[in-house]
Amino acid sequence: MVTFLSGGTGTPKLLSGTEDVFSPEETTVIANTGDDIELGGLFVSPDVDTVLFERGGALDRETWWGMEGDTHETDEFLFELAESAGLEDGPRYLSDERQTAGREIARWRRFSGIAEFMTIGDKDRAVHITRTSLLDEGHTLTEVTRTLADAFGLEIDLVPMSDDPLATIVHTPDGPMHFQEFWVARRGEPTIEDVEFRGEACSTPAVREALGDRVVIGPSNPVTSIGPIRAVEGVEEALVEAPVVAVSPFVENRVFSGPAGDLLAATGYEPSTAGVAEAYPFVDAFVLDSADGTDLNRPVVHTDTAMDSPEDGVRVARAVDEALSEVT
Ligand code: GDP
């Protein structure tokens, strides 16, 4: 058995090659849900969906979000309507009172659907409607995610990190904002002062069971993808106990993509593989790029960690397997 902790880009790239190395029936993926938001009444779970679409053969691999070949008629008409009605652009937060009313899972991350600031395709939207409707019918996020995973034909077990709300809030000189406002609406431009995981989330039986196995932290953002998972009650202790291998999202101090460097620096770590290793004291072995000469006091397996195709994912998954064999 093996369990991957995943955000929405680096680890899903690795997952695209894992089935050649780790049997899908014995693989669990715990996805970050700190990035989730409610948008126009729909509960959107971006990291869960990237894994869902990737493993279900439906992902748009150019963007690493959304579904391949999706249309955007609803999205486009929403903008047309907002413009005709003279409604100002999003993101438009609902009032403070509304942030903690209604569906508990969407606390502190509730946005109006006017001039949506995220691009949501028509088929993609159908997934959010199904997820939200099942949540409203009384199912947990874990149950709903598994139902969607069955619909997409997943062989791995995909679960959210918690059934409770935990919102990733980035503090900036412009004030606190949800990670999706920071990253999608403001393109990561505001200066990061601090990162907060708002809420007290409990781990689920599925997560606790999965963390009893070997754990792999893919090359995901240590602060805003893995940080929220670690903030779920019981997870950090389980990671200390489990054999854990992590793949660096850096080659020394060069990040492959995204805001991981700025986020690490803002939270007191060097924006580099060395900083990732310092942020992950519970990790027993690392997979680093062949060009990454960072000297770590833990076992290291080197390979080319750039992943542009499923074949690249297979190569990195083999390195992960080798690293796991050194610590189990
Ligand atoms: P997010 O939810 O979209 O932020 O995605 P993740 O947290 O799962 O992944 C973001 C991280 O993936 C970034 O820090 C990148 O450096 C890393 N990344 C993206 N592509 C690659 C790749 O091909 N190889 C490696 N090693 N890391 C990658």
C-alpha cells in the first residue's frame, strides 16, 4: 500500500506515471482542500478535480486544470450578463455573515458567482453541480469524492484531506485573501506576509488509515498544497511515524512553476530544495533532480524530475519506489 499527498500540479504529474510502479488498487491519494471555494453557490475543489480528471483520462494537460475539450458557454455568458447589467468584476466575496452561514464546508471562502474569477468549463461545472448537490443531500466530501471517482473510472482511492472546512488565507499588505483570490484573480502579485489555515479540521477514518502506509509527498507546493494537509488534526503525528519520501518541486533554488518560492520565503524557509527539506523534518528520504546537488542529511535518489509526459512520471515513480525501499 502507498499513499500520495497531492496538490493540483506537481503530484498529479507524478501520478500520471505511478500505475506502472505502484498497483492502482493499492494506491490512495489524499488531496489538498485548502484551495477549495464556493463560487456562485457551487463547491469547487480544484486539487481533488485535477487528480480526478487526470486519473480519469479527462484532464486538460495544457493547463493542468479543467477538462480537455471542454466548452465555456456558461462561463462566457456569465461575463456577458455581468457586463450588460453593469456589475463590477469579481472576485466578489459574500458578506462576513454569509461566510459562516450555510454549508459548513465552504466557510471563509464563499464568493458570488457574478463575473466568476475562475474559468470553469461547462462539463467541469457539471462536476461541481453534482458535488454540491450530493453535499447538500447530506453526504460527506469523502463520500462525494469517491462517488465522482467511480464515475470517472478511477482505480486508485481518491480522498479529500478532511470532511471539515479549512481555508488557506494569504495575508498581504492589501489585507487577507483566500489563496484563489491571491493566485487566480491577482496572479500571485501581492506581497505575502503570512499564510493562515483557517478552521479546525479533523482527519477522516480514510485519511488515518491511508497514513498508516508508506507515504509519498509529490513535488507539490510545500506551503499551500501540503501545508493544509499537515494542518489537519492527526496528520503531522502520522507523518512522523510513517516512512515518508518527498520529491522536490525545486532543482536547488529553481522552482519548476508557481509561487512555492515566495511562499516558502514568506514562511521562514529558503526557497530551494534545502528549504523544502527543512520544512519537512519528518521526511525520511528525498527524490531530487539529477542536477540538484543539495547536500541533505537524509537518503537521496537522483533522477531527471522534470515531468512533461506520463513516461516522465514513470521515471520519477521508479525513483520514489527506490527511495521508499531505502527507508522501509
Ligand atoms: P498547485 O495546487 O497547482 O499549486 O500544484 P501543486 O502544489 O501540486 O504543484 C506545484 C508545484 O509543482 C510547484 O512548486 C512546481 O515547482 C512543481 N512542479 C511542477 N511541475 C513539475 C515537474 O515537472 N517536476 C517537479 N519536480 N516539480 C514540478
